[in-house]
Amino acid sequence: MNKLEKFFNPQSIAIVGATEEAGKVGNILTKNLLELGYAGEALNHSVQGKIFLVNPKHEKLFGQKCYKNLSEIEKPVDLAIVAIPAKFVSEAVKTGIDKTKNFIIISAGFSEIGAEGKVREKELAEIAAQNNLNILGPNCLGFIIPALKLNASFAAGLPPEGDIAFVSQSGALISATLDLAVKENLRFSKIISIGNKMQMDEAEIMEYLAKDEETKVIALYLEGISDGKKFIETCQKISKPIVILKAGRTERSQKAIASHTGALAGSDLIMDAVFRKCGVIRAENLGEFFNLLEMLSRGKIPPNNSVAIVTNAGGPGVLTTDAFKNQKIQLAEFSDDLKRELKSVLPPESSVENPIDLLGDAGMERYDKVLGILGQNESIGSIIFVLTPQALTPVEKIADRIIEFGKNTAKNVTTVFIGYDQVSGSIQKMEASGLPNFLCPEEAVKALNGTRSMEHITHNTEQNINSGRREETGKILQKALDENRKALFFAEAKNIVEKYGIPTINFWTAADETVQFPAAVKVDSDKVLHKTDKQGLILDIKDKISLDEAVSKLKNNFPGENIIIQPMLPRDVELIVGLKRDPVFGPVIVAGLGGIYTEIFQIAELIVAPAGKEDIKNILLNGKLGFLFQATRGKKPYPLEKIIEIISGVQELAMESENIQEVDINPLLIYNNEKDPVAVDIKIII
Amino acid sequence: MNKLEKFFNPQSIAIVGATEEAGKVGNILTKNLLELGYAGEALNHSVQGKIFLVNPKHEKLFGQKCYKNLSEIEKPVDLAIVAIPAKFVSEAVKTGIDKTKNFIIISAGFSEIGAEGKVREKELAEIAAQNNLNILGPNCLGFIIPALKLNASFAAGLPPEGDIAFVSQSGALISATLDLAVKENLRFSKIISIGNKMQMDEAEIMEYLAKDEETKVIALYLEGISDGKKFIETCQKISKPIVILKAGRTERSQKAIASHTGALAGSDLIMDAVFRKCGVIRAENLGEFFNLLEMLSRGKIPPNNSVAIVTNAGGPGVLTTDAFKNQKIQLAEFSDDLKRELKSVLPPESSVENPIDLLGDAGMERYDKVLGILGQNESIGSIIFVLTPQALTPVEKIADRIIEFGKNTAKNVTTVFIGYDQVSGSIQKMEASGLPNFLCPEEAVKALNGTRSMEHITHNTEQNINSGRREETGKILQKALDENRKALFFAEAKNIVEKYGIPTINFWTAADETVQFPAAVKVDSDKVLHKTDKQGLILDIKDKISLDEAVSKLKNNFPGENIIIQPMLPRDVELIVGLKRDPVFGPVIVAGLGGIYTEIFQIAELIVAPAGKEDIKNILLNGKLGFLFQATRGKKPYPLEKIIEIISGVQELAMESENIQEVDINPLLIYNNEKDPVAVDIKIII
């Protein structure tokens, strides 16, 4: 049995802190449990919950016996809800350990209030660990299970029963969602407030919900993720749609970023890369979150990306088309056969291109015939019906026809009936029959697009770990550490990355007599990380005299620092390949267009390790860098396989040497002739 | 008196095509006019409209006299509405010319149906021009003026009376908007369907609305713009907010684009540039359109871009912050003084950074005190109040306090009360008092951002037209035309652009003995426009032998074509500066990052001519290319003034020589040392 089974399906609940005093959390909680049906006599539901009230100050509350503490209760308790001042919580939990393993700690006053609270939370966590408890919270609202008429929270009311599980790190958002549910037509299997996530975090709860038969869609509002690795592994195992509204997109304080890679891999972009890796559908904002839930709860997952639009309104049809810009789903390209078929049943003024415009005076006949044709067409995965109520529009009959059509097709059927008075009744009927409806075309298109963002094909991600080169690398890193350096010299970095199969540029020292021209002179110091910025780089040196001048200029500007000389190589495309270690998700590889305007172009892909070579290939080919690997406009493609090897090499380095914090290979020169890529500047930070 | 005064404020209306036959357009029209109040006896409004019915088949209709035609009517007619089959329309209009100058042609069957209809529309347009008529339509719904209880359309009902004028090229969208108005809380001064825009187009109607006292916000749904120049001039004269939902964002058929400039200047991007030029607020989609109308109709235009957020809910507060990404309005940075003041009145757990988090248990006291402080702070231009109804939230009292605050401040006050049951009453009260409310934080932020997109400061746009160089250019162009060439040779293009102050690279012919190395060899042909693509370019030639090889290779590959040789110049940043002639808006200048990946980077600005140098400067400094002109990361800025001169030069060339279709200077090499920019490749297409 799942260890949270009793937690979310309790036969009996104890409330520690129950009270009759109005306005108190313990009062709202108790009333929610006693009055909304869970403990009701007359209600017809599977569980008839038993409620035990605990409060040392009372003998009786709400007309029933009141216990001094949890241990006094003489019957089994499946779940205890604790709503007393923070300082008494640990003691109350300890007293209850023999009665139950399951606790909701409503009380605030833990890690969210600073040092004092953190101590308290640590103590509580230890009790939980030692006694194998399941604790939700602290500092949470509790949870609500509409099907059980169970509101184990201090939020008001019971939302409609349905198939969406909503897990929220914000209690306020739960209050708002409860209040909005009816209007937004959202129906819930579970609503769970996770508060401080001291112990039960998003991953553990998702794992439970993955097996929960009532739950079809897992929806989360998160501000942070507790354990990156566990999160990714959990999501990858779940086949239900997971929709996440992740707050905290803007990073206000990106002041001290040491590398280009760091600048390209903001934590929100890493989040996008993580979500892509594990097939999470990300909602951009609250409105989109609700829309995605409506779509995934009601709508079918379409069998392909191809969408047909059927409209009785030209303008709104065009607006729907517009919304397809930059989406994964696409407007279906109709075959000539299909167009011919449509043409044969529609008036000549109708458009049989996509959108199919049935015209403002369209009646049932046109809908009937067009649906007959589209129903047979397997190349179309979804149909969006756009309708405005015009003088001659039989809105209700059309809705009925679409409902019937929706029942007999594997296609996703989505409706956009734009209006209010004249369409509300039909919309309600359609929604009741399981068709998602949206107010505006763009909402429908975006939500439909979400249904196609769930793929998480992960190929073999086994990494080639090699203890020999790890050891050699370790020695080089140790030397730098011994010398109190946070960055490696070029020679050291070159030495390391070559072990990982990355071709690098040659170099000479200032004393070397064999320098070939044209050449470049660089300061090579752990203190000068941005050479271009600090003018520690002189290019295009044509002869010995200029070289000597350049070297002495740099020596002058950077006294005591290392100087190196490199050949000038022909430049075609410059890439950046780098590593950043994210505190939550670990190593992230960045591959993008490099050079001095790296941050301006922002044409980069983030790859969350471990990624197999097939995954890297897919990301490169289908992402922003895809243009490099296509033979277009007379240009030959750049060597995909060689670049994958280099990215893999950086990844292996990151995984073998955990004390490397950042790597920046920029520029990595690449060529579309036979020439190998070559790393020109290599920064390794420890 | 404005020539449309009677059109939109008629004392009497004739309906040609009136009928008692249910379901006919003429029937709906007549009923709308007779029954919704315009012609009503008992209603208390300024106009008591007279209705005349015209239909040769009847003596009487709806119990009143029916005329055979317009000329028969014995009283003055201010407006005639024509709803009869297309083929009879011209005759009906002609018969009415002596009675009125104002016509709405409802009838379809004109240019929208193809050749036959185009002939009909042309005939009608000629009648209109000869007789100085005002014709709305054909193929339109008509118009509605709620304040006059005047529905001169065949759409149903009367929307609430207010200050938004909605002009739509889609009749279906008007039907939908009418039905949605109450729900979306939109109130209208006029709703006008412009149909085929044969004569009265968006510009003419906007000009009327600019002076219309009932109208505060001008809203348009457009699929195309009739006359680009007139549109821009009209918008620039109007100080009321203009919000446009422009459909047709995606260009499906961008197959044969001759130049990079063409690829960068898609017609939708030109639309963006036009809207920016004349201060039009563009709605991205239908939802945003309605939100912008709500904001502009109710809300105040904030005095600055700085926004404070006051919330009782942490999570929704963060979501509001997130929505500020990429917006013109900004989260206010609070001064230390302000933070100290706030801190002194709030509990220690409250956040006094922006968003100000009053916490979930916030009551009136915290709102009172914080509003007292913020009301005094002039650096804040707008306040967004985010609220979720939590257990202890006095929603109504807070709403009352915000209403009071809103009445006594010049700041924009916007509310986001997230919920339904528990907040609807308060939202209605707030909206009634003139405060915009939005369902989700991101909607509020985007709509607020719209209020700050109205600036259209246009500086002196007088152009330096010089007939001397125009004539010389004309001769060069004529020579190419005589030789049946659509593109100029490099020597010709160089010769022309130099007249406009654009520095260019030198070149040698293949026979020239004075070539200096390193050099590049190019095919220079009107038939080979994309040299790189067709491998008509060989770079980095180091000596005479390689040069001879390269020349003969190109001669071989491109038999009979011109070959030129250019010096290899040092490359730093490559720009593209080009010209595209838009069929609607005329010359558009493109300035962006150039080189072979121009289309990949898409870092470009579009400048709609004529633009003064100050305007060009603002666009360059504040747009995507701004980074070039800042001294950052040790790099010196690039020469802004020199680049403005070059852009101005291309603009003057475009304005002087109207038969130049496209110009592509790519790359234009620019340097941040003393070196002048230099145009390396110049394509001029005629």
C-alpha cells in the first residue's frame, strides 16, 4: 500500500487546536470538517469520517468529547491536523506518534520567519525522520478532497469534484482558486497546500498523485523546487499531464555573473530546460494555467500536431490563425482532395483553406457536411470551432452537433464560442459533455499547444566515467587550489579539455621564438576573466616587432600576470560551450552562438545533465541552433556529430570533477569544411 | 460643421429594403430602429428619430407609410440605410441623392465576391465621388450609438452606453462584442462596422471620432489599412488613445523574398513600426484588446512608468512581479526612506520591498496606513492592488478604501481581486467607481503597459531633397533599365550611395594590376543576388596566383558575368542597412545586425519614412541595437551619428528615386575606433 494512502483517504481525523472561538484557524478547520459533509450523517459518500477534537482547555467542544492530547484518543486516528502556536507543535506531534504517522501542520512560525523558526523546523524534521512520519507543512492551509466532502484546511468551501489535483506552494492562491473554480469551470480531485515543504515536497506528492485513480491532471504552483534530481526523476516516471505555474521568472539580482555561460543560463531558463527534459507543461501565467487545466481535464490529447479551424466568422478565424505563431501545433495544410471535397458541399464564397469559413449565415447543413468530411480525415488531430452568434446562427443546434461529433472522434475538439448571453447556455452544455471552451481564440490555441508539450523521450543517458582522466584532472585542479587560484591558466584548461576529446588551439609563451603570424596576444590570468572587456587581448599581430610591443604593453597593464600568444585562426561561426552548476539541478551545459555578443544574441540551448548523445542531438537539431546543421542558401552544414562530442565531453568533465564550478569555451570556432572545431579560449573556474 | 455630423447623429433615417418578412436583414434593421428606443415615443433621450420605410412592393409596413423610393419621401432624410440585393444598390443610391448625402450600404455582393462585385463597387464609388456622398460599407453591419438608442445595424441589441468607440472590419466580431459587452464590462459611444471600406475608411472615421465628445478611447479591429500615409497622418493628429487589434500576423507565403531587407521587414513588423511611429497601442490578441479597452476606458493614464504592487497574497504578488518582464512599465524601486516608512506601520513579517506584502491576515489598518504613505509618494505612477479572499480578508471594506483612494489621486489605480463569489460584489463596485479590475495579474500589467505606449513624439521629418543628385541617380537607373537589368552593378550602386554620404569599399576589375592583398573576389551580376548562397564569393585571397585561380573559377561558374575584386577589410561588427518599399506605407528603412546570419539574429529596427534624425536616434538608442552605442564591458561605443547619417542617406535616396524598389547594404562594416563605416556589398533593385 502507498504510504500516503491513509493520509489522503483518512477514516478518522483529529484536530489539535479545535476551538469554538470564531475567527480562529482551529475554529474554521473544525467547522470545515464537521459541516461540509465529511463527518455528516445524511450524506451519501464512501467515507464517513470520524472527527476527534483535541484541546487541553476543554472537556467538550461542538457538543462532542474533547481530548487533552492525541494519545488520549481511544480509537485509531488516520490523520492529525495541528493548528496551535508554533512553539507547542513538536510536543503535540510527539504525543501523537503512537496514534498516527500522518500530520498536517497548519501552524506558521517556522522557517518562513527566520532563524528562530528554522531551529523549530529542524527539530520537527528530526522527529519526523526518527519516527517515520508523513508531515504536510508546516505553514500550510491543509488539503481538500471534494469527492470525500473532506476539507481538511482552513480555506472556505468545497470546490466541484473532478480530476485535477492542484498542489500549491501558495495558500492564498488556493483560496483564490477555490473561489474561482465554479466560474472557471475547474473541477478537482485534490487540492493540497504544501507550505514550507519541510518533508512532503512536490515530488513525493506527485508520486502519490501519479497513482491516484481520481486524478487525471497534476497541476502545481511552485516558487521553488526542493530537490532537483528527485523532481526530474519523478516527473520522468509520470505519464499523466503535469502542468506547472512556476513563479519567479524575473531575476532582479544578476549582478555578479562570472561567465558568459552564467549569463546565458539564468535560473528561469534552466527551469525551462528541466521542464522540457521531463515533459512538464509550463504555464506562462495564471490565466494560461487555468486554461491549460481546462484543456487537459476536459479535452483529448490530440493524436498529432495538425489543427483545422472551422468558423462562421471571418475576422475571428483570422485571429485564430494568428495565434499559431511560434506554437508547436500547426494549422493543417489541406490536401487538394480535402479542399475539393469541402468545396463540393459549401457555397462558393466559403473558404476551404484552413480556416474553413462557413460564412456568417451558416446553418446546420454546412456544419453537418463539413463535420462528416473532417471526421474521416486522419491527418487532422484537432478541430477548433470558432463561432460568433450572428443574426442567423442556430447556436444551440450547432453546439449539439459538435457535442455529438466530439463523442465519436479521437480528435481533440475545442470550441471558441465568442459571446455571452447568446452562447452561455450552449457553452455549458458543451463543457458538461467534456468539450473545453475558451473565450478567445488565442487561449484555445495556447492551451491546445500545451497538450503537445508533454513528450519526454529520454535516450540512454549513461555517461562514460573514466577514473584515469578524472585523477589527472584532479591533480591539475589541486595545483590551482594549492596556489589559491579560482581559475585555471590556459595551459591547464587546454590540458584538461583535451582529455575529454575537445580540440584546442596551440599557444606559445612570450619567450617562445617559434611564433607564427598573424598572432594574438592575451593575458592569461585567474584575475582577468573577461579579457575583451579589460583590454587584455591584442589581435592581428603581423610581425615580431608588433608582437614585442604588444607583449610589453600587456605586461605593463597587467604586471606579474602570465602572457600567452596564439595563432589567429580563420573565423566563420563562433560557438560558446559551457558548464554551469545549478544549486538545485546540478550541471547544466550551455551551447550557443559565441563571440563578443553572446549575451546579445541569446541564441543558446541549455542541456540539463545527464543527457545522452541522442538527446543532445535532438536539442541541437530542433532548437535555436538548428539552422547551423541545415544545408541552406548554398551553405554546407556544420559538423553536428563533432559538436555533440564536445558537448558530451564538457558534460563528462562536469560529472567527473565535481569541484569545477564553471566552464566557458568561448569562442569555439566551428567550420563547415573538413576543419575540426577548435576551442580558442577556455575558462575553468573551481 | 464636421461632414459626418449628421451621419452619426441623424434626426431621420430611411430604410431602403424595409420588410416585415422575418429573418431578412431589412426586417432586423427596421425592428432595431423602431423598437430599441431611437424612434420610441416614451423614451427620454436627446434625439427622437424619425424612420421612413422604403420598399416598392408595399404601401404600408409596420403600420406606417411605405415609400416606393427615397426621392418620394416628403421630409428631410439625414441618413439612408440600403439593404437590398447588390445589383439594385447603385440605382437606389442615385434615386436618393437629392434627399441625403449619407448612406450605409449593408448589402453584400461587392468587391468581396470577386470580379463581378468589383465592377459594381467601382460604379458605386464613382457615384459617391461625383455627388460628394458619405458611404459606409458596402458589405457592413451598419453602426450603433447606445446613447441615442440608435441601432442602425442588423446586429442584435444595444450595448451599455460609454466612452469606447469600436470600429470593426469584421461584422462577426461586432456581434460577438455586443454579446460580450456586459460580461466584459465594456461600454460604448459608437460601434461602427466598416465592411469593404469603399469610401469611408478607418482614417476618416478616426478623424471624426477624435472630435466626438462622447468618445474617450478609439478601438479598431482591422485586417488591412487602406491608405498608409493618410492613416499615419490621422493617428499622429489624434491625442485620444487608439487601440488596434490588427489581424493577419502570420505571413504564410514568404516564398520569394529577393533581399535580406525584405526578409527582415515582414509586413506585420512594418505594422509594428507604423504603430510605434504614430502612438497606436497594438493589442496582441482579442483578450488583450478587451483588457486594453477596460483599462483605457476606466483607468487613468499614469504620470510615469513606475508601478507599486500592494498584495495580501505572497504567491500572486510574485506572479505580478513576473508579468513585468519585457514591459515598458517597471516595478518601482523603493527608496530607503519609503521602505523605512512602510516598515514602521507594518508587522515585521511584511515585505516592504515591491511588491508590498501586507500578509494574508491583513485588515483595514494595514491598507489604511500603506495607502496613506503611497498617496504622498510622487515617484509612483500606478498602484496595482492584488487581493485574494482569505479567511480573514475584509474584501468589501478594502474595496471601499481603494475606491476612495482612487478618487483622490492622479495615479493609475488598478485592481486584481482574484476570485469570484467572495469578490464579485466588490469588483462591481470598484468598476462602477471607475477602477479597472482584471482576473489575473498578467492581464493588469499588460493593460497598464498599454497606457504608456501612446507616445508619438515626432521630430522634424523634413528631408533634404536634392534635384542634382536625383538626376544623376536617375541616369544610372535608366541605363540599367535600358539594359533590361533589375539590379545595379556594384560600381553603379557605389556611385549612387556615395552621393548620399555613404562611404563604400574600393574595388578593382579583374584586369586591374594594382590589386592589393588580402582580397576578395565576387561575381557582380544582376542575376546573382545572393552571392554567398550561390558561391559567387571567394574570400581571403593572399596573392596574385590565388587571385587568378579565383577569378577563373568564378568566370567558369558564372559565364559572361562581371567579376570584381575588393580588399579584405578588418571585420568587427557588421550591419545591414536597407530599404523596402511597402505597398501600403511606402519606404521603410531597415537597420540591423548584418552578415550571413542576418535572418537568424533578427536584431533589426524598422523605420517608416519620413523619419527625422532625432527620431532615428531614438529608435537606435532605445531599440534592439542600443547595445552598440553604450560603452560597456570595456568596449567603446560605435559611432551613432555616422550610422544615423547613413540611414538618413538611404532614406533620402528612397524618397528621391521612387523607382528604386529595394536597397540592401550588407555588410556595412562599422568600427568603434576612429575608422569610418564602410559599405562592402550594395544591392540596388529597381
